[in-house]
Amino acid sequence: MDWDGYRLLLDLGYAALPRLLAHWPDGAVDAVVVTHEHPDHCVDLHGLFRMRLYGDPGGPRLPLYCPPGVLDRLGGLEPDADLRAVFDVRPLPGGHRVGPFTLTGTSLPHYVPNAGIRLEAGGVALAYTGDTGPTPALAELGRDADLFIVEATDRDGETDRPTRNLLTSAEAGHWARRAGARRLMLTHFWPGNDRAASVAAAREEFGGEVLAAEEGLHVTLSDGGGTY
């Protein structure tokens, strides 16, 4: 995302780096936020590491906000590399000032430590769950958000597990409504999921605009002074 020229990356899963370079060919970003250590949310951080290590040797370290485990997971790809030579790691969950943004990380239930992310700047708020099961903390994370990006992995019939670490699209709509969010974006679909059906299920629970995350989708949130 870009706010008045400040570039912040939110999760870098499979094939995220080529898409980043398509938008910003120089690869220059100001900060990275990663919700958790699963490869579909962080593996392309390693590509960014190598790009900066060899393309900008001696440059300033890049602020990386993430829960414990992310660097350990990536370190397994190249055990002899020192990821901290490129990244200045700052812990999540917790609160931080990140350029123009106030960042709040909230612990959410998943198979590994996961931090839901809330970013606020200039009276505009964006919230993102990463991967999560149902929890009342979602209502506070997305409270009055201009855009609430919510994972919608589980399908009907997958909600009877004793422990839930993922959401259905209907549950995403439920928590967006509970939060009073203005817009909802569904993300984290299993391959083959019917996205139109997911959007329809979310609309049964949430009366605002519902979007499905798609490659190349651009969403503008603006207060007149900056733009996500």
C-alpha cells in the first residue's frame, strides 16, 4: 500500500514479489508487515531479502514487523544467511508508529502465532486479519474500518471442528458487521473456491460493499491528504 509516497507491504506470500516489482520496479519499500510464519504469507520475504542484500549492500535495514517464528521459518531456506543484515525486526502483536501509520497488532487464533493488523492514517483505517478462527477480537480489530480484509478459507461443512483456526465467508461477513466496517474484502480462498458464492454468503451477513481479493485489484481509501 502507498500513503502519500510511503510504501508499506502487508504479507508476502507465494508470487507476491513479482507483483510488487510490477508496481514498483525499483523494489524500494519503506516497511514490511507480516502476520505470521506460514509460507503463503511470508515466503517471498526471502526474495526481497536477497534483492536488498545484493542490490543495495550497506543500505539501511528495512523495518519488518512480525510475530516470533517468521525469521526462523525463512532461515530454513538459507541457513547461512543472516536475515537481520537486511531486516530490522520489530515484534508483533503490539503497537508501533510506522511512517504515517499507527499500527496495532492483535493476537488472533491460528495454528501458529498470528497478528491481525490495523493501520490508521489521516482518519482512514484499514484492518486485516491474516489467518484466524472466530473470536470477539475481530470486532475490535475491524472497528469502523474503511476496509476490513478478512480471510475466508473454510467451506460449508468445515465448521464443526472442536478448535477453529479459519473462517468461512459467512463468518467474515458476520464479524465485519459486528465491527461496523464500511467495506469488506474476502481473501485467502482455497483453490477452486467459488468466489462469487463466497461474496454472496458474506452479503447475507454484511450489508456493506463486499469485494473478493483478485490479482491486480486496486482499492483507494483516501482522506484527501494520502491514499492507501
